[in-house]
Amino acid sequence: MHIIVVGCGRVGSGLAYTLESRGHSVAIIDQDKKAFDRFLGDSFMGRAIKGVGFDRDVLHSAGVEDAAALAAVTDGDNSNILTARIAREHFGVERVVARIYDARRAEIYARLGIPTVATVPWTIDHIARHIVPEDAKADWVDPTGSISLIERPIPSSWVGRPLAELEDTDRIRTVGVNRGGSARLVEPGLVAQDGDTVFLAVRNDAVADLDSRLNAVADAGGHH
């Protein structure tokens, strides 16, 4: 898939390389052209574009029409949130995530349906989990290697659907959900809301099936 990274610092460049190494096409944006030489080097194969991430012309140059995901990881909270909102609300990018430094704002942004993250290695991994969840490694695997605990962001097309519809009696169980910055256990009848991240216990042979269920609803335009 095509992914846009806004901000070419340690996090942005590390994320760009991580995503590229997994086979995705990447465009990275930064208003300081020197940042590309400082952090990317010659081995980066994607597009490096000078500009600000909330400039719609710059986003066009980065291929936003074809982008499946965008991560805004500059050193400015407001710029990151504005960029993420424009990507989601104007261009319809399904998966967006913004890095913030002021943790007190996290709950506000979560209510807007924008995942936020804050340490460099943790941020790179967590952003990658949000924008390409099917590539994410499990948080925990049992000693026999049969069952994993994983997390998945809920696509907007799943909003209003019971989380129980993700379950498959002997293979997939919903465990908890992060909503508005607070975690809770999944109760019977709980429906998905915009911005939810759901935690599931999944047999390793059913992970692909889980992702297919999430994507099938998205591809169908959310009709059910």
C-alpha cells in the first residue's frame, strides 16, 4: 500500500524505512529539505517532498489520493493534528495517526477519531501498528505458539456494528477496547465507535481471517 509520513526526524525517517522494508511505497514530507539528507540518506527509495503536511497541494504531490494511511510525526502537535484531520476528512484517508507531545490533549484527539502516540522506538512501532495493522507483530504469544493477543484499529465502516461480530467461537475472541483514551473489557452488545482500538485473543491460524473480516466490511462500504 502507499503510505505518507509527515515529518523527517528520527521517528519519521525510522518509520519510513520500517514501512519500506515491509514492501510498502512511502512518500515523506518535511519543510526542511536538509532533513532528508540528515536522516534518510541514499538508501531510501520513496518520494521525499519539501513542504508542510497540511498543505493540500503538498499532499497531492505525495500521492494522497492513492494513500491508504498517513502518519503525522513532526515536532508540532497542532500541525500533526491538522494534517491528520485534513487527510481523513478532506481526502478520506482511512488510517491516520498523529504524534503529540502534550499528553493532556490525547483524550481530546481520541474523541476526534485520531489515534495519537508519543520515546522514538515505541512511537515507530505503535504508529506502524495503526496504519498497517496486518503487518503488526503480536503483543503476546502463548508458549505453544497457538494463540496470540493482538490489537486492531476499527475501520470507520465498522462503526455501529457489534464487536461480537468479529468473533469466531473457537478461533477469535474480543477481549477489550481502547475508547477515548480509556480501556475497558468488551461486554455483550458493545458496538464499535469511531476511533476504537480492539484487543483480541486469536488462534494464529485465524489472524488472516480476522483481517479479512475487517477489510471485507470496509471494501463493501460498511453495508450490513
